[in-house]
Amino acid sequence: MIIDVHNHVGKPDRGLEVWQTPEKLIAEMDNAGIDKAIIFGFPEYSYNIPDNNDYIFESVKKYPNRLIGFSYINPWHREHALKELERCVIKLGFKGLKLHPAIHHFPLNAHSLTDSIFEKCSKFKIPIISHGQGDCHNCTPAQFGDMAETFPDVPLIMAHMGFWQNTEDAINKAKKYANLYLDTTMINNVETIRKTVDIVGAEKLLFGTDTPGPSMQVEVMKIKVAVSDQKKRELIFGGNIARILKIKA
């Protein structure tokens, strides 16, 4: 089974002509041979995130066997963000949380701001996936390491694994912290994926595409080219995230 951990559904509100309906996503999944996809909204919804989460809920409700919902919150909303996270998990049945320190302008390890969110995820036993691109000072591998160490029972997924500037540091941090995982989005060099598997093990990599935008078919082929061992490939393609979410792979 192939489970894609990183997809945006809905429409951003910054004037971008990008729209991804659940139907469009599933059509792409079918073309690429992807069985299930984790979906969340676009981070541009700084003030309309509840509406965005509701759209994700309706999408999962329509296609429960194909889509897995993650909530989106803006930590600067403070108490409202925590209430929205709780609503998404308890009432909407979401399985995880997406954060975007770059667009929402907060350091991932701003403990006075984000600790309460991580504590809530620890309580609900759900993972967090966060933007982890190397060109942003708000979500460096060091900050991921800090939060992984502070909350060892919260599975923390570094999207884009430090791309490009901090990939080496991202790999080292994932090796150090058992609860820190790396998703493969935006990593186009198959040698980097091979190296990561050799250093941290296939158990720490999660397949993702970051649609809309990237070709799902290309992203699937990237893993197939980079990882020849079938058992390791199966872990990356779905076994690892299934274990984290406690679902059947």
C-alpha cells in the first residue's frame, strides 16, 4: 500500500490560481497507484482556518477509504488554535496536525507558543507534520530536534527534510531522535534518499508529494529508483506512516 503523507486540498487565499479538489487529487492518486493520502489545507488561511478544516472534513467524509484528514492551525491564535485542534480531533476525527512556521511566522521551538500545541497532540496521541525547508529560520533541523527531545512521545515529521540547505543536519537529527521522521517531498536527488536510508534507516522516511504541483507519478518513481530493497521501499511508501497512525497498511 502507498500512503502519501503530504497533500493540500482546497484553495489558498493569496490570489494564487491553485485549487485542488478531492476529486482532482484522487484522480492523480489513481494514475500514480497511490492508495491513500493525508490531506490538509493551505497555510495561507491564517484567519479562515476553521473553514479550511471543515473543507478537509467534508473531503474525507466523501472519500473515507482514500483520504486521511490532518488539521491546520495558526499558533498565534492562541486559545482558539487549541480549541480548533481539539474540535478537529474529537469532533472531526482528524488523525494529525500540520504546522507552517514559515508562512505563519513563528519559530517551531518557541516554547511559550508551541508547547501547549505539542502537549495537546501528546494527549491525543497524534503526529505533527511541519514545514521543514532549510531556507527558513523558523523551522531548522535544530528546532525540530529541540521539539523532538522535549516531546519524545509525539511523532514529529520534518517536511522537505531540510531542503536544500540543511539536509545533512536534518538527517543527523533524525538519526538522533527516535520520534523525528523525514518526508521525501522536494528531495529530487535520489542519491540523497539513498544516503538517508543508509544513515537513519528506511524506518524514518515517509513518502510524500506536496500536491498540487509535483507529479505524483514522478514522486513515486523517485522512491522506486532510489530504494531497490522491496521491504525498505514498503516502509517508506506506507508502512511507517501506517504504524504512526495505527492504521492497517
